[in-house]
Amino acid sequence: MALYDFRCRVCSTEFTLMYKTIRAYEAAVRACPACGSADLARVIKRVAVQSPARDYSRLSPGEMLSVLDSGDSRQVGQMFEQVGASSPAAGVEFHEATQRLLRGESMDKVEQRLQEHSSAAPTATATSTPSPAATRAAPASD
Ligand SMILES: [Zn+2]
């Protein structure tokens, strides 16, 4: 997952979109949520972080996605923490997901929780079924 900030060139609305992969980002048809215009500008925000292990806010979208593709939960969590801090639209779920990643939970699991949050009411049903995808042995070819 990666967050992208956009600004509508027509009505100046700023919004944030989240994509799981670079393919999803490239394939997505984006439109302003306020006026529906497709005339959007990417907004690159810099985050002030004190002595970071790595300044993820300076990574290009491609570099961010390579971090995501690494499947390293803690590294992704650190990136989310730095990059997400500049996106108030990201919301509580995003920050919760960030904390889970920083604790080393698998990305698949965290992502699953995020989807449960956004689709259903936030009733914390602790279904701890070990996902076979969590091992990410062989990437599915698509
Ligand atoms: Zn607009």
C-alpha cells in the first residue's frame, strides 16, 4: 500500500488515495471527489522527522512501492509513519495499521484488518486464522 496526495486543478480540493501496488496506481482512473474533474496534480509533501533511520518522505513513488514489495512490515510501518503523518485524510485506521506494521505484523494481516475496518463496523472480532499468504512463498502470477 502507498498513499498518494492529489490536488484538483479545477476546484483545488486535496485528497489522498491509497494503492496496494504500482500496477493499481497506474491502472487507476482518478477523479476529484468534489467536482469529478480528472485534471489532478500530484502533491508531494515533505515530512519533518527527527533523526530517522531513513527519510521515506523523500522516496519516489517507485521507491516507496519497492519498499512495499519487500514485504518488510517494520520498514513499511516506518515509511507509513513518516509519509502518513502529512496526510490527515489517512485517518485512524491508517495509523492503527502503521502501529501494527511497526510491531512486525504481516502486511497481509494488517491489510485485511484495514479492509474489515472500512467495510464493516469496528467490532474487534479477533479471528486469528493464520493466512497462508503470510508466508508469501511464491508470488502469484497475474
Ligand atoms: Zn475538483
